[in-house]
Amino acid sequence: MTVRLAELADAPAVASVHVKSWQTTYRGQIPDEVLDNLSVEESQAMWERAIPRGEVWVALAGDEVVGFACTGPSREVEGIFQLYAIYFLPSAWGSGLATPLAQAALGDAPDTIVWVLEDNTRARRFYERLGFTLDGVTREENFGTTVVKELRYRR
């Protein structure tokens, strides 16, 4: 198992992980219609723009990208780092790669935030194991007619 900075050639695999993970993780939290209409091609275009900035890390099992993380400066709070995403193929859940991937992506960032859906207890436990704590800030996201609550964690 390997963790490394993503390369542009990883964009299709990162996009596939992104879509498959969302469709599994958020089923029952975000409307099925939203999840079923996610496009690997649209996701790939986004990752092709993000990967060259050097803020995307991948986790590999052999040669297969099974997870990724995306980080960078917070768009909301000046001077703070943000973990924007960390996702794995469902088949890689419990593989032990999430912690090394998060550690590589976060590096030695002194002040970091991450947003997580309130109902995503698996992710919340993971962030808490990494030393993140709730900071009391919340927001709501609209997915069609469904509104979900997000919680902000800080480390």
C-alpha cells in the first residue's frame, strides 16, 4: 500500500473513487436522484484542474487508486488549512490506508478545518481519532429539496 501526491494520469481513477464513494457513503443522506446523476466525466474534469496544484494525494493498493484526499487553504477562514475531501472505494474501507493518507495530505499544518455531514458518524469518528474536535460552527447544504447539516471540525 502506497500514499503519494496525485499525478494528472490519476484523474480518471480519482473521479471514479469520488463518485463511487459518494454514491455509497451518502445514500440515505442525500437524495438518490442527486447521487445517481453524479458523473465520473464531470468529476474527472474537476480533478484534472485540481491535481496540478499539488493538493491531491492518492492511496494505492498495488497499482490501483483506492482513495484520495484533497487539501489547501481554507476559502472561508484566512490563515487556516482545510481538508476538503478524503474518500475511499467502499472495498477499501477498513484497509488502514485512511490515516496515512490523511497524515500525508495534512502534513504539519498547524490549524486545520474539515466539514462533515452531521449524520456521517463513520467520518466523524475518523476525524476525532485524528485529533479534530467540533468547533461549534455549522452550515446547511441544499441537495434538491433535501437540506443536510454540516458540522465543522478543527485541529
